[in-house]
Amino acid sequence: MALFSAGNLVLAIVLLFVLVFLASAIKIVKEYERAVIFRLGRVVGARGPGLFFIIPIFEKAIIVDLRTQVLDVPVQETITRDNVPVRVNAVVYFRVIDPTKAVIKVKNFIMATSQISQTTLRSVIGQAHLDELLSAREKLNMELQKIIDEATDPWGIKVSTVEIKDVELPAGMQKAMARQAEAERERRARITLAEAERQAAEKLRDAAEIISSHPMALQLRTLQTIGDVAGDKSNVIVL
């Protein structure tokens, strides 16, 4: 009886070991994932999506997400080329295109991409004038995307889009720009008024030329005016 119980215990332990072995050997990765396989410390390739097996103890799988990720670049304080201090942040859209490189070429590809994005943002803004930062932001976005994409390419990363989000100027600069904008609006209003007065003067001049060259037109206009006034009984006409 004791031998039977001992045999059952051994069998149960063996079955448990087999189940644990199988559970750790079976791997399933989703459509948007890949598994980078290490065997005895050496990379043997990437697998997935779907079901596959590894050799427990001897092999290890690291899962990498291939979907586009959004990285917020924190606010960076820098000075533009024309010596204006600004605070700028941005957003970076990137994805892993080579999971093996993303695992073995850099320790943490997300953190590394964030750091290179911060330094690149400060560098590009530092080489741009304030007017470019405010009015030619799309050009700066393209320049940022190109530089960051080239820097992260050895890590198996593809940077698709970089967008500057917010640009914060010193309070004094904001007030000065507000005054400048108000002055510009006033200038345009004066130009519009002057143009209207010029057109009115041209119309009067044309009318004067017509009347001077056609005296009868003036007399007819005078009679028409008298007729209009005479139509109102409250008016008294003295000739």
C-alpha cells in the first residue's frame, strides 16, 4: 500500500513537471506582436504571430509590440536663433519595424527614442528664428522627423510623424506681439479707409469732368433735383 502511494506521488510529480514544461514551452503572440528568441544567450530570430514552441530553460522569448506608439516629448526650454527664450513640447509617432534590432541594439528603445527626440527638438529650435517657429512649423516638423528617424533607424525604429504642439513665449514677448498685431490691424484699417477715399475722389473727379464737358447735363441734373424737392409739399422753393 505504501509503495502504491509512493508510486502515485512520483507519477503526480512527473505529470506536474510535464504540465509546467509544456505551459512554459507553448507561446502565443498576437498579430501585432513578435517574439525575439534567445537560445543560450544568442539571438536565433523573431517568431510570430500565432502559436510556437520554445525549449524552456534553454530558450527565452521577449515580446515586442509592432503597433504605432505615441511619445509625448516633455517641455524643452531653449533659445531661438534670434535669442528669444521659448518653451516647446512635441509629440512623436513611431513603430518598431525590426524587433530583433529593437531588443539587441538598445536597452530600452522607448526611453532612447524619447531622449533623442528631446535633444533634437532643442537643437532644431535653437537653429530656427522665432518667425519660423510661429509661421513655418510644418517645415520644422519635417526636419525633426527626418533627424529623429535617421537617429533611431539602427534600433529598428521608424519615426513616421513629429509635431510641435505648444510654443510658450515670455510674457513680455507676448505683450509686444499683441501690440504689434493691434498696430498691424490698425494699419490695414487705415489703408482700407484711404483706398475708399481715393476711389470716392476719383468718382467725383470723373463726374466733374463729365459735367464740365456737358453743361446741359448739369442743368438737367438741377431740374431733376428741383423736381424731387418740389414733390415734398413741406419744402418751399425760392428761385
